[in-house]
Amino acid sequence: MQRYFIYLSFNGAQYHGWQIQPNGITVQEVLEKALATLLRRETPVTGAGRTDAGVNARLMVAHFDAPIPLDNPTETADKLNRILPPDIAVYEIRPVIAEAHSRFDALSRTYKYYIIDHKSPFIESFACRYRGNLDFDKMNTAAEQLYRYTDFTSFSKLHTDVKTNNCRVTFARWEPEGERQVFTITADRFLRNMVRAIVGTLLDVGRGKLSVEDFGHIIEQKNRCAAGTSVPGKALFLHDIVYPDHIFLPR
């Protein structure tokens, strides 16, 4: 068996998230069916992580095993794109060492969340619209509190099957980007619903409903009910995933 990393992006609007589930179509399911058609065998894929329903990915990474090495991974990616629907695109297929794992070998992941303060038919499909003024300086000061903590139970979906709610956040900041404001956050791992809950709570800070100190106290409570409402998934993008160089084989 030869293991490969597959780099792809997707518009999550029509999908019930990444991971296969019984109650709706998912990105993983569509990708596995396309690979099975192309390689003429069942080909399970393992993603770098889950994304919730409606969430998008500018870059998702998954791994799969082929019984024999692919003659031309670039050509395989091109053929795969002809099978996949328009809302899923494969960028690259790269050979990796046999032990490489798209989820467990990831060094960091970066998400971006977009908000907009006015009606826009061309942007609003991928941004969350807000009304009123937001204090982004205060929101950024609150976001810096994330560096001080590792247990983010307060921002985690309840009753998940993870062994720990610890994460290490290395970057978290709001910045203007054209007509939108974007929140960028990087960590070694993320909990389910974590980014959307953090953004919702930071918006409460920006509106003056919470202070910077309140934001820190919410993290310390380790109680999801203490945090703000989760924002819609349509404005959330998995933006980047970083891996160590040694797991990749020569192209």
C-alpha cells in the first residue's frame, strides 16, 4: 500500500459537514465515492478533522491508501476533479510515508470567520451579517486571553467523544479585509464548534455586553452555557493545515 495526502477545498453549503453520517450527505462520502469510481475499489479517506454542517474549507487534507503507487498523482487529481461535483475541488495528491496521518500529524490548523455590516448579494453567502457598531480593539484584547488558557470546555460542543478539551492557541485576531472583517485563529487542534462559539462570545464583547475580563472568566468556568451563542457555519472556513516536512516523499 502507498499512502497519499489529498489536498482539497469545498463549499460546505450543501453538506452535513465532513464526516460520514447516516442523516445527510457529507464531503467525505462524496470524495470516497469518487475515489472508488476512479481507482475501481473502495477507498476510505481519513480527514484532518471534522467540519460542521455548512462550514467551508479553503484547504482540507485527507489521506488514503492505494494498493499500488499512482503513476501520475497530478493526472489522478485532474481525473478526480472531473468526477467530483463543482463544490468540491482537489488541488494536489502527494505521496507520504506509510505512517503519515492527516489528523494526528498536523502541527497546526487555521480557521477564518468573516462578518459584514451591510447587505451584499455577492459576499453575504460566505459572511455573517451584523448590525450596530463593534469595538474591534476590545475584541482583539479579549482574543489575546485565549493565549493564556489551554482548556476550552466553555467553547466546546456538549457531549462529544474527545478525550481532552485542551488546545494551544497561537494566533487569534480580527482584521479588516475589503468589505469584511475577518477573525483568524490558529491552534494545534480545535474542539467541535469551538471557533463559532469563540466568535459569538467575542461579538458580545464588541457590542459591550461582556468585558474583556468577562471573556477570561467564561473560559475559566469551563461551562458551555456561560459562553455566547454559536455563529452560523456559512462564514467559517478551514483555511490552512501545516505538517512536518519529513512525512512527505519526493514527488
